[in-house]
Amino acid sequence: MFRKIAVAAGLMAAAIAGPAQAQDYPEKPIEFIVPWGPGGGSDTLMRLVAQGLAEETGQAVPVINMPGVGGNIGLAEFAKRPADGYTISQIHEGLLISNGTGITDLNWDSFMPIALVTSSPQYLTFSKNENFSTFEEMVAFAKDHPGAVRAGVTLAGVPHLHMAMIEDAFDIQFSYVGYEGTGQRIRALVGGNIDVAIGDVSSAGQFVENGDLIFAAVGMPERTADEPNVRTFKELGHDLDLAVTRGVVLPKGTPQDVADALEAHLEKVMQNEDVRTKIKNVGSEAVFLGQDAYKAYLGKLSETVDRLVGKLAG
């Protein structure tokens, strides 16, 4: 009888200790692996999130940059880290594309998605040209001249996916020109070397304001505060979600109570007005989707990538 009581007491103590441990999380610094180089969009935004998380938890959150192969080098290293909640990382749409095109075996469900935290609205952007100046004119021209519209993208990258989504929805065909990054694409657009590209306010807004480029449509559910006169794709006939989103993930196998604790901390961080303002100032939006909603978003996006992967690899 004493043995049974002792065992029961031990199980009860363990049950009590589990929640207490998660409640105290984190008890030491959290290393944040950002799988991109210093100074880019992911690095800038995740440093703001890391700073907010450090202030929220009282623990340091050092950012470790591990760039290479479109973010896949850092994520491969991250996948090897202990699943204890003390190493986190960041993913965006590029991981799903890298998986779909065979660049990496890792995918979003190789990790534990905890929270989507930022979203950068993407705009279909035109050069000034004699063939079209509105979205409807571009679609009509592209239908009459398949392949004549030159689209600047990062081949097999997020902008390529976004252009493929536009092609698929409006039954048109672009010819693709590859560039390494957003800056190169926008410069080529201003110079008239391409006709269309995916841009954002931080990269193309000044050129639009100067009259050198045109924002033709935005891939968000509603018009943005930055560009309230730019119509959404939904207004144009197809509800396309064209955004670069960034979310925080944990290694697969991390205890659920630790994942829940991190989610709760991140929700508070993304409600912090100082964090939200700083994210807004670098051209993105602070958002929050918790574990279930973030997984649903990634699952739906994965279906889109699988359906359009032939366009991305071709």
C-alpha cells in the first residue's frame, strides 16, 4: 500500500512540475537562428521580434545569422538543435518553394510552427510602357500576346510563386527574367528592362510616388493604408494572397507546453505598440496567428505550391 501511495504521489508531483516548468519558460537565453544574412528583410524584422521577446521574457534572445541556399543552410542546422525551446528559427514562403522544387527535403511540417508574426504586402508593379498602364490592360495585352510581358522574378523564389499565381488565376502567360533580389528587379523595372515585377512599399514606393512605376494591384484581403488607391486582386476578380510572411518555429518534438508558452509570449510581443511601430517603419505589418491558424495557412499555401510547382521549376 505504501508503495502504491508513493508512486501515486510521484506521478502527481510530476504532473504539477510539468506546467510549472512551462510557466517558468524561458529560464535562460533563447538563441534565434535567422537563416538569412544581416541587413535583409528577414534579419531586420526578426531582430525587432527578438528584441520584443527579450523584453517580454526578461531573457536575452541573441540573433544568429546562418545564410545560404535561400535560407536552407540555416534551417538544416536548426533542425538538428535540441527540441527544448531554447533555439527558435524563422520560415517564410520560400521554404515551401524550396521543398516543392527539390532544393531541400525540409518543409514547414519538419518543424513546429508557433506563430506567424509579420506580413509584408506585395504589389504587382508596372514599368511605364506603351502597352498597358492598368491591370485590365495588362491582362488584355498578355492574352493577345502570350509571353510578351516580361516579368522579373527571383527564379524558384517567392516572387516567382506570386507571378505564377497571377498567371494561373487570370489565364495569362509571362516570360520570366531572373534576378537575385528585390533591389535588382526594381532597378530593372525602372530601367524598362522588364515590364512587371512584384514589389513592396519599401523597395518601390518612392518610384511610384515619383511617377516612374505603377502599383497595379495588391495581394492583400483589403486595400493597404500605405496605398489606399491600389485595388486588391479580389476586387479584380480573384482573391489572391500575395504577401511575404514570416513566422517563428521550434524544432519538431519540442514539448507542447513549452510551445504554448512561447506562443503566449509572442502574442504579447506582437501586441506591443513599440514593436508594431518599428515593424511598420521598415515596410511590413505586425500580425499574429497562433499555432493552429499558422498551420492552416501553411497547409493551404503548400497546396498552392504543389499545384504550381511545374511553373516554378520550368
